[in-house]
Amino acid sequence: MPSVKSKENTLTSLLRWGEAFLRERGIDAPRLEAELLFCSVLSVRRIDLYLRSDQAVAPREETLFRERLLRRGAREPIQYIMGEVEFCGATLFVEPGVFIPRPETELIVESARRLLPAPRRILDLCTGSGALALALAKALPAAEIVATDCSETALKVAQKNAARHGSLHIVFLRGDLFEPLRNEAPFDLIEYLVGLMILKS
């Protein structure tokens, strides 16, 4: 535990305590991450931490906050601790065993959106959380999208994200790369990890 101890259990005092805890452990943005972790515990916005700064925190919520700080202090990705990540304006579920989508991957969505003519059939290999398949479905609503992954855990998360965002028309298949595809019509575009393969235009 950190050398800094909170004397009170208000939002402000615990947030200061959490910031100090993360700073001691070399976290680059200790204040921001303490705020994000507290928000995930309380299910509030960051501004609410300041609007309710003198509010007392329930013992259970304080315990959860401290537990999440310990996990982050041990260098567990904050996205796994919170169970969510933002990608292309959407909040997605993530968990250990599923890759966390990188912000620069959003460029793939922009590149696909600008293609002329727009791709009508898209294959998302190794879909993981389904981040790209979901973002492409939103950017290109007329496209048919198939997403594959060899991980059962990843597919469950991807399907959960699809249900969360109303993208149930995406077809998710379990298998390694192209292995689960059977008698599929040609794809206009294939997305794999960090790149695009344009098959026809």
C-alpha cells in the first residue's frame, strides 16, 4: 500500500490518495487514471467527482477503488480493470484474453470509409473484441461483415459488444484466419490486425 494514507473517505480525499499511490508506482498520468478508476467504481462521469467532492464514499466502494488501484499499480492495463475501452466513439467491453484495440487502429476505419466504390463485403480476421467489425458496420451500414477469431473468449466479447451497439447483423465465426469460411462470396476488403487488403474496387 502507498505511504500516503487518506484520513477521510470523501471523494476528494480518496482521489488524492489514489493519485499519490499511482504516482509512487510510476504511472504516467496518475491523476487521470485515479479519476477513471474511481468513475468505474461509482458509475459516474469525471465531472461528478468534483460536483460531489465532499460526498462520503461507502465502505464497499472505497474497498473496490483500493483494489483497482492495487491492480493498476501492478501494471495491469487499466482497460482490463475497468472492463471497457473507447474505440471510434463507442464504449466496448474488454477482458483479459482479448486484445485492447489501439487508438491508431481507428485509421483503418477511416481508410475503409473513403474507398470508392465503398466495399460491400468485408472480412475482419482475428476480430478480438469486435472493435473494427463494429466500427466498420457503423461507418459502412450497407456492407456485409464477417468476423473470425480462433478464441472462444474473444468471440463472446465481440458478440456481447455487437449486442450492446445493435450490430447484430455481423456474422461471427470461430476458427483460425480463413479456416471457418465455407462457400463465401468474394470479399471486397479484408482487415487483418493493423492493415487492409483491398481485393477489388
